Amino acid sequence: MLSDHQVEGVDALEQLRRVRRHRGQQDANPFDSFYRLYVTGLGGLFGFYLALGLVDEVEVGQGGIDWAATNSGRWVALVAAVALAVGARSGANGGPLAIDDLELHHVLLSPISRKISLRLPAFRMIALSAGIGVVLGAAAGELASRQLPGRQAAWVLSGLLVAALVAVSAVGAAFVTSGANWSRRWVMAGSLVLPTWAVVDLVLARTTSPTSGFGFVAMLPFDTNPLALTAVAVSVLLVGLGWRWRGSISMERAHHRSRLVAQIRFAFAQQDIRSLLLLRRQLGFETPRSRPWFTIKGGGRIEQRVPVLVRDARSYARWPLARATRVALLMVVAGLSLGAMWRGTTALIVVAAIAIYLAAIETIEPLSQELDHPGMLELIPIVAGRVVLMHVLSGILAMTVVWLGIGGIAALASLDWQISAAVSIAALPAASAAVAAAALSIRRFDSPSMTMPEEVEGPRMILRLLWPPALTLFGTIPVLVARNAAQRGDSVIPPAINLTVIVAIVAAIAVSWIRFRDEVISATANFNPEAP
């Protein structure tokens, strides 16, 4: 029961929020909200029907059905483990709520209990997460029903159920770890346990992970396993604990998160990838290591000849543990996806390409730091394009190592050494394409004097956002072609080499544009066709 003083405080809080909503409705344009909802819905429907067309064109066969029945649950368990880890890390960084300054300074610091103040925002967060999970899960269930045996309604129901459970569990984990009494360092380290456990289960074909119950829920149309109830138990436990501990959030972390989230939204609206990366790292409290992983002595011949490469190597040596772990996880995801693609699930090549693209963005961090200080490039007595090219080359070398690791993981996942050979052949050109795509997305190439109508600007911005991942996807095509040759019983090396040559040419063009872009624009700007 609430005391009279607490009841008065709750009434005042409801009145304050009612006034804020009324003023927000007066300032907001309802047509803008309707347009955003319309565009989001239209884009979602377009993507869903495109995925339906792609799925209907794929011939799974009995081998693919057997593989799905055996391994799909473990993949769902891995996704659930990653979602829980992300939720736990979000809570340790001040999440999952993005509380504005008014709520922080005038509501959470008021005499009203924080559990009461955060009751409505927490409920809305849980409900919204469950709703998004239901929509995405129903779409995934519909796609699965097109190729797998079983009733359509059963697949849709299992899909929306497992997606909603994963979503609310992640939010519950975030509320649990958002307490000020939790050590952020231990939460960050502990969040790696579940994904690692799920990866081991996936590789060893076991179901020992605590998130295996989510996989059993997803596979209910195949097999009614009583262990699926463990997923419900995990979700109820996390949501219950999170709801109970929602008032113990850290004010310092919440203020840090609210300030950065506003900047992230603006950077996302401007499609500024570099600012998004910096803000996300600040949100995760990522700082360079005080002690490098390895040391490079200065003053040697190598440093005198290629100082930029040595400087980049020192930058990699000071990567924080979180960034190194993130690249390793992306490498694992790409390797497992390519391994599943090799065994017949062609659509997972898109997942592999996205993971490779994200890893390439991490490897070109030295170039990003160089571009953050353009004035220093102008002070160097050499052409700026040469310095940029050396940064790109160091990223290509680092990404080639990642690609070779992806090949080894894919070979373990597919139990076929031929994919390792195909990945090794395509490693350097594919890494070049991925790094070039990441560099082109990080470095803004818009001309400040360029003005276009809104009808052209919208598609241009979408194209600018999508084509770098498409270039990365193009770099994985040799592996796909080698897979098709292996299925026909032919050697995988000749087709992989043929496609690798094309990828190398495209990557060389992209890298050349990065190198000579400034000279080309300068020459074009100074060109006068009327001059004699």
C-alpha cells in the first residue's frame, strides 16, 4: 500500500507526463508520424515479400530438411544467447531505457520511488519488445513453413512465440544488470559466456546451453520437446527479476546513455557511419589499452620505409578487449554462416557478408582516426591519398587474417576442407573488397555544392547505405560458386580462381578510387572546356 505522500507524488507525476504529452502533440506534426509509419510498413512488406520470393525459389530437398531439423534449434539458441548478452551489456551501460534529462533530474531524483517512476516506461519497453518479436517471429515462421514440413499455423505460432520470448528475455536481462550494485566489468565478461557456450554446442552438435530451450520452442512443429518450457522459465525469471529491480538503475550510467542516445539518433538520421561508431564506443565505455597486446620497437628499417603500416599495427595492439572480442565473434558468425551455406542454406551468405562488413569497419579504425583529423594530413609533405592508401593496405592485411580464420571456422562447421581452400583462394581479393567498402562508407564523398531534388535524394541515400555491404557480398561469390562446383562433384579450385579474378579487379577499382579521389575531383573542378 502507498502512503498519502506517495499517492500525491504519483498523481503529480501523472499530471506532469500528461502535460508533456499534450505539449508534444501540439508541437509534433501528425503527418510526419504517419509518413514514418507508412515508409516503415511499406519497407517491411517489401522486404518480406522479397524474402518470400527468394525462399520459394530455393530447393531445399530432403538433405536440407534433415539439416534444418538437426541444427536450426542450435542456431536459434545462439541467436538467443547473443540477444541476452546484448541485453546484459546494454543494462551495464545504463540501458535499456533512454531516459531524457527531464525524467532524470526532476523525476528520478524526486522523493517518489524510482520503481514507481519507472513502472510505465519499463512496461512500455517490455510490451514494445514483445510486439516487435511477435511481428518478426511470425514473418520468420511464415518463411520456414514454405520449405519445411508441418502446418503453416504451427510454424507461425512457434516463430512468434520464440521471438517474443527472446525479446522480453533480453529486456529483462538489461533491467537485471542495470543496477548500480553490479560491477560493469564482470557483467561485460560474463556476457560472453552464453554466446561461447552456444557456439560450442553448435560446433559439437550438442544441446547443453541454457538457451537451448529457445531452440526447442522454435522446433516445436518438428518435435514437441518438454524442455521447451525452460525457455518460458528463463523468460519469466529474467522479466520478473528485471521488473523487481527496475528502480536500482545507476544514475550516472543512465545520464551517460541518454546524452549519447540523442546524438546517435541524429547521426543515424544523417547516415554518418563514423559518428555512429564513435558514439557507440563511447556508449560501451571503450578506451584504448594502456598496455598494448604486443610491442613494436621504433626506429627500424621497416618503420622508416612504411611508417603508416607500423603506426597502424601499434593501433591494433591497443585495441580494447571488447573490440577484439567483437571482431572474433563476427568472424565466428561469418564462418558458421559460410559453413551452413556450403551445406545448402544459400541465404546465410548474406549473414556472412554483413558480419564481414562489420568486421572490416573495425579493422579500418586507423584510417578513421586519420580522417578525423584532416588538418594533420595537410601538414604532411606527401600526397594525402598515399597516406590513405597505406591505411587501406593495413586494413586489407588485417582483414585477410580474419578471412583465413573464417575459412577455418567454416571448414569445421561444414566438415569439408574444400570450403577452406575456396576461402583461402578468395581471401586477399575478398578482404580488399570488404575493406574498400568499409572505407567508402566511413569516408564521406558528398560534394557540399551538390543539391538534388528530394525525389532523387532519398533513393541516393538508400543506395549509399546499401552498396558497401553489397560490395562485400560480391567478395563472397567465389565461395558460393565453389560450393556449386562441389555439389556437382567438380573441383572447387578453377571456378573459385575465375571468380576471384573478377573480385580482385572490382576491389582494385574501388581502392584506386579511394587513392586518387581527391586528385580526380580537383582536376574535374579546375577543368574549363572553353579554355584554349
